[in-house]
Amino acid sequence: MVPRLGGVLVGYDQHLNLLLTNTEEINPKGGVKSGLMIIRGDTVLFISPATS
């Protein structure tokens, strides 16, 4: 299973590096809250808005 992360997008740069707050890893066994996270743009496969 591919890791999934959820959070609030705070910023990004020209390389699509992402800065997220309130970050949480989403998996079937339960979520792990991480707080602030920087994600390298070359590892991002898909970005979508949150669903209600």
C-alpha cells in the first residue's frame, strides 16, 4: 500500500516541494499525526482537495 498523507497546504515552490501543517499519515491501521512536514516535489504522485 502506498503511503497517503493529509494536511493543510501552507506553501510550495517551483519544484512542487510542499509545506503542510496538521499532517496525518492515513492508513487502514490508523492515522499518525506529524504536525509540520516538508514533502519533496519529486515524490508527489497525486494531490487532491479534502472531501467533506
